[in-house]
Amino acid sequence: MDQSVPPIRFNPNVSNELVLVSVTARRDALFQGIDRFLIDIYEHIDSSEARVANMRFETLVHSCPTNEL
């Protein structure tokens, strides 16, 4: 679904196996989770651990300029 209100729909009277989720709500939840994780991890580590975390993070994140797609 796209931009559903409410963003998650489940009705066990229809099906116990069917859950409808808004694509935009799922995207927003993913990015909110990433933001919270990064804030939490950097609040609870010392400066030497932060350097290691930064190096690991840089290996995980890759960018691709849109003009190259």
C-alpha cells in the first residue's frame, strides 16, 4: 500500500496471515530506526571506540552519484 491511513492494517476476521503495510510508513520506520541506532551507539562509547565505529561505518556506506545511474 502507499500512504495508507492507518499505515498498518490487520484484520484477523479476514486473514491471520495478511498484514498490509504502507510503503512510506515502512521506509520512515527504517530510517528512524537507523537514526536512533546511530545516536545510541555514539552516546555509549568512548573516543577510541568511536574511531573504530567510524571506520566500520565508512566501509558499510557507499554512495553512487545519480548522474552515474
